[in-house]
Amino acid sequence: MAYIPPNLRRSKDPQRPSPVPEMLEPIFNRKLKLGSSKHDAGASTNCIEYGDHAVHRSFVCGLDNNKSISSDHFEEVPEEPDEQKRSVTINLATDNDKACANISRSPWESIAANVWPDVLSACNIVKNEMEEKPKMVARFGNILFDENDLLSLESASEHQVAETAFKAMRTCFDTGVPATYMEKIVHKVVPKIGVDFVQDKDIYHVQLYDGTRQILCKCTVKEDKKLELYKVQLNQVRHMVADIFCFDEDLDLRLALYTRSTLFALPDDEMNSIRILINSAIPDPKVKGGLRWPVGKSYSGNYTVVGVWHNEFKSYKSPSLKLKVRNVDRFLFKAGTGVATIEINLKFRRIISDIQDGEIDTDSIYNGFKDKLRLIWDHFLSWED
């Protein structure tokens, strides 16, 4: 029997569930999602790293004293290890303000107050220790719980959730959203938030591993259907992550501050190996990730292909925001799994540079940060207007 590469194989089970989460119902009809500890199986191909002083916190919004969590509000998600489902250990502070429940302030004001010190600290650390300019992004999706934590959440009250249930829990953030939500963002939200269309782009990301580190090669497709390399980068490094459980909204929120280094002067032998791999790639919409390699051509020199993404996106910009609406088809070679998702990212363009430049007073920057969080609550956390 001929050898069939993993990304060309199709499931024999027609009932196998899609890895893309179903639409969730509002508030506590909404089901919290359970991820599997087996997601760690793909950790070696994960292209996200954390800085030495990185902070990853979790906050809860919209959970009042009259509601509790039971096992009826959980369901398992398919065991598909992929890049955006990396489990991490988080800790939630126990004061009521961080629980964001039954307080006079709006949820975006409470989140801003609790996240802001970490934003300032991460910006200062990056400024003092790194040359790269950090970026801040808001992502929208579902926070997934490890199934082993179900018992710790069963019948927990709001107070117990804040003080016990979310302590040292393993969670992951699923960035996949349904097509109806994407349509809402493009046709209804974009005209309201003052961003203008910039471009459509179709690019491929090729992840390579040389035994010591991973690099990311960004490529476009030429007229002859061959890839053209235009940028080589190191892994993204996160320095601050805040996950916000929004129990009274359809979606949860992740705020992340990160850096990514671009490699400009690799040795000639390394660049030659990279170009051989890129030139050998064959775009193929029938395979997971959108790329395949001839047998024996997925490695060159010290480099091996470990993952591919096909990334089709529309971008919109204003002076203070950058919105990306994208269809992403990912495939991880070692895990042998792939997933196609729709994702929405909102970058804060000025806040981080204003903090590091020090030319604008911090209170003014903080007020701008609060305004952006309010914009998110107004437009990005529900399926419908």
C-alpha cells in the first residue's frame, strides 16, 4: 500500500466532531468548554513562548452571587492539539474586584484597573531587556477548561470560583469563531469603530525546526504557484497575558502583550537550507495546512518542516487600531493533526509605544486603554448587536 502523509489522511469516522466550537448560548445556558490534557501532545510544535518574567492572569466578569456552576454547563471538546490551544497554569487573585462581580464599576473599568499594572510592568521589562517593540492584541474566543478540573468547579459559588476553583487551573484559549460572527464584524462593526479597509492578503507560514529552535517563514505565492519567502522570524514571545471569563457574554477575551524578532542575517548555509525547503513546497488546497512536500523533501540541512499555516485575511486600520479578520488552516506534522478556524484579532496600535516613549502622561494613556476595552464590550463579545 502506498504511503499517505498524515495531512492527506481523512478520518474514517464520519461522526467525528469538528474541532471548531459550536456557538455558545448566553450566560449560564452557555456551556463552558472542557479541553483535554492531551492537548499537551502538540506542545513540542507550539510556536508560542513565554518571556522570563511573563505574567499570565485570569479574571472573571458577570458571575453574581445567585449563580453557581455545575457539570451541566460543561461539555468536552475534540482532542485536537493545535497552536492556539496551549495549556498554561494560571492563578486568579481572590479579592472581589478581580472577580468583577457585584461592583459599581463597569466590567471594562474593572478589567482595565486590574490589567494595567501588568501592562506597564511588561512594557518596562521589554524596553530594558529587548530591542523589539512589543505589540498588544485582543483575541476573542472561548476559554477551555481541562476536564480534570470539572470536580473542582462543580456546584461552586461565585466566591468559591474566585478563591478556589480558578486557582492553579489549566486552561487554554480557543480563538475559533463562527462565520456569522465574522460577518457581523465585517459588515456591522467595522463601519462603527472607525477603521478603514487596507488589504486582502493570502500568505503561508512554514514552521521549521533545527534541533534547537523554531523559526517561522512567511511566504506569498508567485504566479508559477511556487512560494516566495519574504520574512524569517523567531517564535512569538508573550510577556503579559490576561484571560477574561465573560460569563454574561457570548465570547471570552484574551489580552496579550508580545514581541517577535525578525532574522535579517542568517548564515549562508542556513538560508540555503531554508530556501530549498520553501522552493520544494507545493500549494495544495486539498491537504491540511494548504502545503505539501514531495517524499524526502521536507527537511534540508538541520531544518525540518514541523508545521504549516495557510492564512487568508482582511485587514482594517485606524490611527489607534488594527483589525484582522482571517481564515486560518493549520497543520502540525508531529502531532499529525490540523484545524481550520475563523479568527478575529484587534491590535492596539499606539498604547504600547506611548508608554515606552514617555512623552504622554500615563493617566491619558490609561484612559485610552479603558476606551478600547469599552469598545470591545460594546462590539466584540456578542454574536449579535
